[in-house]
Amino acid sequence: MAEIELKTAPVDFRFPTTNQTRHCFTRYIEFHRCLAVKGEESGECERFAKYYRSLCPGEWVEKWNEQRDNGTFPGPL
């Protein structure tokens, strides 16, 4: 099994405060938008996945995934 290396997302000046909630949510949305445009086979979206996985609590991601599956996700995908 390949070892996963976790790194924090690079500095994004759209999110200057220490509260990273919006940064997390934006990166999650960017990842799923990228998948919609480029397709799941494309490796170009993987950087967004790494970013949101390093910023977002797992419980949030699980809930957002459920909401996307149910068609109730509150964000613009």
C-alpha cells in the first residue's frame, strides 16, 4: 500500500485569517468542479483533493459527500 504524504495547502491570500473554514469549503468545491470539467480520470484535480483533505475535518467531508449524493449540497458545484 502506498504511503500518503499529507501537506498543508499553500497560502491563499483570499483567506488571510486563521479561521480556515471558508478556505476548506472553497477547496472542496474547487476539487469537485475540476472533476466535473476534467473528469475523474484526470490527475489534474488531485492537488485540490490534497488541499481540502489537509484543511477540512473528516466529518465535514463525509457530510458534504452525503449531501452531494442526495442532491442537497449547499454549495455551487
